[in-house]
Amino acid sequence: MSNDKGLQDAHVKIGTKQTMKAVETGQATEVYVAEDCDQRLTSKIVTLCVKHGVDITYVPTMRALGEACGIEVGAAMVAVLKQ
């Protein structure tokens, strides 16, 4: 794992199901959402984050979000977990 800044060193859950679960269970402090993600998924996580008071940060592409997490595929959304 490299030391460049990004989400690689944070405790995160990557992907739609894991992100939704982290928000629902109160584990998430912030959620990153790819702007090119399917709108149906985006609207669900936005609603959930508003309900639970979780901050949302938008990233231009799924590819950029995946790279920020140190994975070689795109990611629709990522939850940063409470420490």
C-alpha cells in the first residue's frame, strides 16, 4: 500500500451494499459518491445519509474513487468509518 494521500489509509467500506450498511448501522462518518454512478443508487445513498446525518462528498468518476481507495476497478461509493 502506498503512502500517498487518499482513502487508502482510512478505514473504509467500498461498494454500494457495504456503504449502505455502514450508514444504516451508524458506522459511517462520511460517504464519497461517484458522480457518474447510476442515479437510482445515488438517490438512495443521499437519502440515507441525510436521514443519518452523514456528510457526502462527490467525486467526478467511479474510476477516480476506486483509485483513491487503492483498487484497480471503479467504485460507486465508499463509506469512511468511525475510528
